[in-house]
Amino acid sequence: MKAVTWRGVNEVGVEDVPEPKILNDHDIILEVGLSVTCGSDLHLLGGYIPAMRAGDVLGHEFMGTVAEVGRNVTKHKVGDRVVVVSFTSCGQCWYCKNDLWSLCDNGNPNPGITEALWGQGIGGCYGYSHALGGYAGSHAPYMRVPYADQGAFTIPDGVSDERALFASDAAPTGWTGAHQAEVKPGDVVAVWGAGGVGQMAARKAMLMGAERVVVIDRLDNRLQQVRQHIGAETLDYSDVDVPAELREMSGGRGPDVCIEAVGMEAHSTGPQYLYDQVKQQLRLQSDRPTALREAIYACRKGGTVFALGVFGGLIDKFPMGAVMNKALTLRGAQQHGHRYIPEILDLMSRDEVRTEHLATHVMPLDDGPKGYRMFKEKEDGCVRAVFRPGT
């Protein structure tokens, strides 16, 4: 079967790969309906995430129809329309039982790599390198889904494929950031990044009762989406002094909660951007933390900063003095989607969460290289490139 694959740094291909098979009695085989690019995929393309191999199938945000079930699968049957969380989690270990699903002890069959990188292994993720399990990704007609009773969720009737698609990763990642940052009614919340994850973090903060939610970006089309579809306020960081504007919008204190939804390749207009970019290209640091630094400086004293964008390793000039002296709470996480997807699907069924607008460009798998180029370069206002394997 044809699939969209990683061929090397900044090289995406479409090639023949083996069809998936049931390997465990708890697996299902999914006929992929829709699969979408994610901002974190760009870190794979840029060579910043270790343990990619030529021919690895990309994609971790997807939905589809159950085509085959393992003998011990109890919650799904052939023909069910489901959305699958991007992280593989067993449901039985201490972390899963404590709703810390992306930290699963058993979801990653290659834990040694992340143990060396971060001190302990974390769960596995589809199409996201051999460091996170080596699982084949979703940019293909069919894929194997392990731990299906835990990670696949039936889509309610009336929720379109295009809406349900983003319940796989963008929405639950945003939910993880806002919920674990403990947004409270009356809070002022600032979100760096107006992509799918940033928009969903803003939406969750609003649902949690935040008084003001402000999303920061520089791309007009994404900021317009925030205003039109999310209902949050926006700032263009290329036009304004973001920390000063945020103080003005929060009674002079700064936001109560700052959520960074950009990650290791953050852009900036200031001289620190050039500094970080050069060091990253020379591999003197693995991550560009421009947005995270700004979030730390902008946050009010005693507030919370949540790192929701993907970071891989080490960063330079981290403002630890600001974290300690301002008494900030600093947290971060990969998504715990198993915890949040049922709520998200219910809200989608009631039109309280809408995500179709994120799918700006829909195309067949054969256009995989084009889709990733458009997504990376933001061509034609591309917010997300969506692949439809059946076309």
C-alpha cells in the first residue's frame, strides 16, 4: 500500500509499505479516513527528533473505520467509526490508572532512547520516531492500533469526520495544557501560538471560565480563525510589545496562566531569534525557546507557565531566575488524550467545540510531499494539510 514517509531531513516521499497485521489480541486494524499534519511533525522533518529512519510512515492525528479486530477487543467491532488518540497507552500501569496516559510504562517498546534523553521512558506515539516506539504512522490507507479498547473512541452520530479528526491530538493536547495549568474562573490566560493546539487550549480555557483569553501569533489568517471560531482575543507579536500589552490587559499584573503552544522551533522578530536559530542549526542546542522565554517573563508573579509545545532536549539562556524569584509554577506535558477525548467528542456533538476550520487544505495521499511543504511554508494560508487516503 502507498504511504507518506520520512525519507531524510526535509524530505518527504510517497512509497510502498507493508500492509499492517494484527500482532496482539488487543489490536485493531483501522481503515484510515482522514489523517492530518501536525506542527510537531515539522520537528521530525527538520531532523531535531532523534531515531527517525528512512521509510518511516508519518502521521499521528487521525480517524477512520475499524476494519479488523483482535480476539480480545471488547469495545469495538468492524465498521465502527472511531478517532484514535496519538499516544499508545496500556490502561493497566500506574500512570494510566492515574490519568497520566502519555507517560505509560508499556506503550513504548523502545524505552531506552527516552530514558537516556530524559531520565525515564514515556509512552509511544504513532509515526513519531523509534524513540517513541517506532509505530507506523497514519498517513496510509490502513494502520495497526494497539491497546484499541483504551485508545480508540467511537465518534457520535452527527459529528463529521472533519470535526472528529482533531479530537485525536490537537484538541486533547489543548485540553491537557489548560486543564493541567489549572485555569480558574476569572483568570486572564495568554496562549502563544494560534495553530490547532493553541486554538484548542484557548477554547478549553474559555470553557473553564477564564475572564480573558489572548492568543499570540503573527499570521493574519490564524489570528482571524481565533477571533471567528474560538472567540478569543489576539495579539500580533510582530506589531506590538507582547508583555506590555498583556500587562495592560490584566490590570498591570500579567496573565495568571501562560500556555506556550509553539515548541522547539519558535519564531521571533527580535535578535534572540537569530541567536537561537544559529545555535540550533549548529546543534549547540536542540530547541529554540523564544516563546517559552517570553511566556515566563510575561506571566504574573505567582502564576503558572505551561510548556505545551514539543521540546526535545536542551535549551540555552533559560530564565530560571525569573521562574524562582517570581514564584512561578512551571509545568509541561504531552497530551493525556484518553482522559479528555470523551468530553471533547460530547462537546463536538453539541457544537460547543468546532474544529473543521483547521482543515484548510484536503488532498489525497499522493500529494503528501506537497501537503507538508504547504504546511511548513504556510503557503496559501495553510493551517493544516489533511490527507484522505481513499482518494
